[in-house]
Amino acid sequence: MPAVSVRSRTTTTHCPYCALQCGMHLTAGQSVEVVGNAKFPVNNGGLCIKGWTAGEILGHPDRLLTPLIRDASGQLAAASWDAALDFIARRIEEVQSRDGPDAVGVFGGGSLTNEKAYLLGKFARVALGTSNIDYNGRFCMSSAAAATTKAFGLDRGLPFPLEDIAHAGVVLLVGSNVAETMPPIMQYFEAQQENGGKLIVVDPRRSATALWATRHLSLRPGSDAALANGLLHLLIRDNLIDRSYIRDRTDGFDEVRRTVAMYWPEHVERLTGVPEAALIDAARLLGTSPSAMILTARGPEQQVHGVNNALAYINIALALGAVGKPFSGYGCLTGQGNGQGGREHGQKADQLPGYRRIDDPAARAHVARVWSVPESTIPGPGKSAYELLDSLGQKGGVRALLVMGSNVVVSAPNAVHVERRLKALDLLVVVDFFLSETAQLAHVVLPSAQWAEEDGTMTNLEGRVILRRRAVEPPAGVRTDLEVLSALARRMGKQRYFPASESRDVFEELRHASRGGPADYSGISYERIEAEGGVFWPCPSADHPGTSRLFADTFPTPSGRARFHAVRHQPPAEDRDAEYPLYLTTGRVLAHYQSGTQTRRVGQLRDAMREPLAEMHPVTARLAQLCNGELMTLTTRRGSATFRLRVTPTIREDTVFVPFHWGGEQSANRLTNPSLDPTSKMPEFKVCAVRAKAHAPGGEGREGREGREGGEGREARPE
Ligand SMILES: Nc1nc2c(c(=O)[nH]1)N[C@H]1C(S)=C(S)[C@@H](COP(=O)(O)OP(=O)(O)OC[C@H]3O[C@@H](n4cnc5c(=O)[nH]c(N)nc54)[C@H](O)[C@@H]3O)O[C@H]1N2
Ligand SMILES: Nc1nc2c(c(=O)[nH]1)N[C@H]1C(S)=C(S)[C@@H](COP(=O)(O)OP(=O)(O)OC[C@H]3O[C@@H](n4cnc5c(=O)[nH]c(N)nc54)[C@H](O)[C@@H]3O)O[C@H]1N2
Ligand code: SF4
Ligand SMILES: [Mo]
């Protein structure tokens, strides 16, 4: 096990995983102990099992401790930092002189600190001169981000602090299983219920979260826009909307009114599978509450119509006059540790720091000044995440790729194809602390420090900028991501643009770069974050208190008013049919995190769930003669994968759910559809057509007795 040397015994910091960024105290001794920070206002001391066990990944025996280069025999072999960095710089130079600057791509992640996300974006534009940088947040909140930008003129996941949930009269929680994905958040829902509030959960599964709900609407996957339009239809019909708010603070309602007029309850029941009476009841709860809050997460967003789905829910919040009012409004529950900050500082294909647009001349001029480069040298917008991965190794596409903070072999849709594209690269460099499935394909792997071994800021789902502290020394031989980027820039002769590799210095530059932008961090400092338990952006000056609640008086749109958007229900990119008779939806379980690189290495989490279980309704399983606990092969138009079956009445009869935290034969993403939302470029992780058969080693699925006798195979086919 690599030595973990102690710097100070107890450090106050934050969890390495999700967007809650729970506060914790980390005590480093023989092992690293974690307890929740009772004074941090988000989790108030609560942690989930991933947080408690996070210390285990620091001194883990699988840690990468030296750079690796693929040798002549095709094996990854230990190499010195000089050899690895020289090799990368030389190959990049070769690729760019042959195929141009855009032939080198960068793929970042929402787990990177703000400082890393900022420097990675600058590295792509200034050191590499490429437009091709994007990140895994594209697979995460991009649909809600696009929708809130359209409707409110600004994307901050939650425009209010979490504590507002406790005081909301009704919360409509859509496609979000927070009881598993952010357990300490449940304290706010518990308090809400104690205060007499109601919770309506919209999910094709009666999830752990739905068990907390006053009402559960079990909609058909891919039917969110129909459901939302149906609710708004009823609110208008029953005169439960806020007409003066609509008149004074919004534009575009008339067209929405005309559109939702077509979504009468019987019709919506047919589209969504949600009974008419349940719709009427939910609309009444929402419309009669003094404070209605609508929260969406990946369920409605990770769809080919993800932006429209989010807009349809936003329309309800606007019609109720809820946005900008106390304990009310619309919010998107951001997912990754720095899912929020990671989308603000320039690792997105179309973006510059401070949440500026890369095609905005004033934004370009400002950032060019901060970077000391001519404005004309900053490239324009590049390819979005899946488009970038799809172009790898292709003529005219990206030929060399640097991956920092993502494991796309497991987490990208249509994963077999993505793996093939990665293998076609002239150069794949992966910076990680474990040999992830993606790192296993690399030409060069660089070992980096992790969360508790370095300082850096993160922005949680509320827009609260927090500070992670170095609690232990990184193992000998590894470097921080910031050091890696600076060292590579030096190899490329660009060192004068990358003088800093200390987090605090990079943050100072980020403050200037963000000044005047929508996500303005210029008034935030490490000292303020520590003294104030985090600072909410926008915070434009040192004496500004930060902005915990947005939109109270106005919206940052040109008119100062919010915008309605008329959207229609459209079927998913791939609907079920005779050949693929079920819907497949994918998501998360409590014990594992994302592509599983970290959590599959923690004993307690592995024991909690050793393999992915595919959920299927008993009626569907019985029709297919599939039994609980048996292996089942799922097949879509992209490929097949095998899972152990969990028969449960908590899921719709027409739907199968699989968690995506595993790779190889058990990878949900071998099955998923890479069709993209036209605006956000979000892939349709949440809906595709699938067929299920009993597993037959060596074949797609074992035929049942009837199958061998010429009848139907054992295949799941709902009514
Ligand atoms: N344990 C754990 N926690 C995590 C993570 C993790 O990997 N593991 N990841 C973090 C990250 S990055 C994210 S983005 C968040 C995600 O957090 P969530 O969005 O809560 O998680 P998911 O499981 O992806 O999806 C939520 C729900 O959407 C439902 N759903 C499926 N299809 C549809 C549909 O068509 N419409 C609707 N309305 N719902 C549908 C699913 O049944 C599921 O219960 O979690 C964060 N927290
Ligand atoms: N089928 C399906 N697929 C999905 C989803 C789904 O719901 N269904 N959800 C999507 C969503 S919402 C997300 S956010 C993505 C996430 O999926 P990924 O992009 O794969 O995210 P992680 O698994 O967090 O990958 C992070 C990798 O970077 C490493 N890492 C973590 N922190 C750092 C760091 O600071 N520096 C460096 N150098 N490396 C680091 C980890 O060890 C890990 O190997 O998956 C998406 N894929
Ligand atoms: S809820 Fe999220 S931030 Fe909190 S302990 Fe669990 S994984 Fe960490
Ligand atoms: Mo995410």
C-alpha cells in the first residue's frame, strides 16, 4: 500500500463524490477516518455510505504511482515523468503538424475542481489551440442547463439554497432518486413533511425516493413533456395559475396555453400511462399550494427531448408564479461533485470562463486580455462530448485525445462503438489515479493526486462555492492535475501562459477571468469560503455577500422577464416494437458512483452490491419465464449485455432498469442509444427499446422449452 504521510491530524474538507459536497472531517493516521461536519449547512453532519468510506480510496493498493507508456509489446510499462511528458508532447506535435490543431481533443469532467476545469479549458485553447474540448457534464446536466438559460437567462442548478425545500408546500420531484443519489438531502424532505408539505415523485419506478412521496406518478419512460403539459392544462382549466405574475414577469404564455389545450387528461393518460385521476390530484396539490417547487434530475433530462422536457416543467413553475418567490420555483439537481462549477469555467465546447459564450465577441476580448493572447487565437466552438468521441480516429476527426476525469468506456452511450473509436486513436492519454477501463486503452497514463491530497474549490448543486483542503500528502511519484497541465504546456513552449500550478494562484486567475460574466466569482476568496461556510455566485466584489436566491425581482434576460416555451410531446428516438418490446432505462444505485472506478474498489461498497441487478416487473418476468436471481441477456440495436435479474413490483411492466456503474459484459452502456438532443447534445440514456431473454452462455439468450419446440422463446413481452 502506498504510504500516506500525515500533515495534520484532522482536516475539514468535503466528500470526493456527488454534488451535495457534504462537509466532513478527515483524520489521517494509520488509516483515514471520515466523520460528517455537523456545522456545514448542506449535510449538517449527515453522510452516505460512499462518504463514510471515502478514506479507503486514498491509500488504495491499486493507486497508480508512476506514469505508464505502452511499449513495443503492447503492454503498459512504468516510465519516468520526463519520458512520458516528452512522448506526449512529441506525438501531439506530430498529429497537429499533419492534421491541424483541431486533431487534438480534450475530454474533461465534472469531478474536477474549478481550478482544474479552468486550466484544462485554457490548456486546450492556448497550449493546444484546439476547439475540441468537451466533458462528461454534457452527459449530465446539459439539457436542464440549456433549458434554464432559455427560460431564465441563467443556468444555476438550484437558484435557491437546499434549506428552502423544508418550507415548500409541495415539491414535484421529477426523475430523481435522491434517497439513493444524495441521501443526506432527505433531511430537508423530512422537515418539509413535518411542516405539512407534500412530495409528488414522477418516476417509472417506485424508487426509494418514491417511498417517501405523498403521490407517485409512474409515467412511461420518455413521456415527461406530455405529463407536464397535461398538468399545466389542468392548472389553466381550473384557474389555478398566477395571471398577474404571468403578465408582469414573463413572455410567451399565450402560445403555451394554446399548445397545452391539446393535452386533456384522457389523452395524457394514454401518452404517459398515468391515470387521469392521479393527474387531476397532482395538479390540484400543485395549484393550491402557497409555495410550489419543481425539481428535475436525470430522468427527464437524459433524453433526446431533454431540453423540451425541462422547459415543459419550467412552464408549470412560471405559470404558478413560483420562480423567484420564497420556497418555490424550479431547480435542476446537479449530479457530479463539481457538476455546477465544471460547467462554468470553460471545459465545455461552447464556453469560456465565467459561463461566457465562446462565440460572444465581448467575452472573447475579455478572456483574451486575462490570458494575454490575441483574441483571434482563441478557437471557436468545438464538438460536443459524444460527437467528439464519435469522431475519434476518423479522417478529419480527433486523432489524439487527453482524458482528465472521465471513464468514457463505461459512461458514454453506445460504449462498444466508443471503445472502438478510442482504439483507433494515434494517441490516447489518460490522467487518473486508478487504471480505469479507459486508462487501460491508453498509450500513456499519468498518475494524478486525488481529492484529499490537494486544495481546490468546488461549486455544489446550490451554486455554493466550497473549498476542499489537502489532508494528506499525495503518494510519491504522482502529480496534481494542475502540475500535469503546466508541465505539458512547458513542453509545448507555452510556459509563459501557465505560470501557476498551485490551486490558489489558479483561482486568482479564474476570479479575473470570471469577472463580469454570468458566473462571477471575482469577489470570492479561499479565506471567505472558509470563514462563511461557502459563498454563492454571483459574487462580483469582495464586499458582496454572494447570491443564495436568484430571480426575486428580475431575470437576467434582455427584457428582464422569463420566457415560456411551447413544447409538444414527441416519442423517444427509439420506441418499443415487436422486436424490442420493452423500454430500457438506466441510472444509479446507492453504493456505487458513476463508472465505478472508485466505489468498485471500496470493500463495503462492493459488498453492498457486487454486480448490477436488472429490475423487471413480476408480470413481465412471468410471461418470459424468467426467475428472480437468474442471469438475463438484454439486447438492443447497439449490442447485448448480461445481468442478474431482480424481480420487483416497483417498476412498470413495460420497463427494465439497469444501473450503469460496471464495464465489460455488464455494461449498461453497451445497450444505450447515442441519439442526441438537438440543442444540448445530451444522449438518450434514459429510454431505448430492448428485448430480454434468459442468458445462454455463448449466445444472445437461451431459448426456452417452447422455443426449442418451435414455439415462443423465453422472452419478456409485456401486454
Ligand atoms: N449513489 C450514487 N449517487 C450519485 C451518483 C452515482 O453514480 N451514484 N451520481 C451523481 C450524479 S453525476 C448524478 S447526475 C446524480 C443523478 O441523480 P438521479 O437523477 O437521482 O439518478 P438516476 O438514477 O440517474 O435517475 C433518476 C431516476 O430517473 C428515473 N427515470 C428513468 N426514466 C425516466 C423518465 O423517462 N422520466 C422520468 N421522470 N424519470 C425517469 C429512474 O427510474 C431513476 O429513479 O446522482 C449523483 N449521485
Ligand atoms: N447509461 C447511463 N450512462 C450514464 C449515465 C446514466 O444515467 N446512464 N449518467 C451520465 C452522467 S450523469 C455522468 S455525470 C457520467 C459520469 O461518468 P464518468 O465521466 O465516467 O465519471 P466518473 O466515473 O466520475 O469518472 C471519473 C474518472 O475520473 C477519475 N477522476 C475522478 N476525479 C478525478 C480528478 O480530480 N482528476 C483526475 N485526473 N481523474 C479523476 C476517476 O477515477 C474515474 O476514473 O456518466 C454518464 N453515463
Ligand atoms: S451524499 Fe454525495 S457528497 Fe454526501 S457523502 Fe454521499 S456521495 Fe458524498
Ligand atoms: Mo451526472
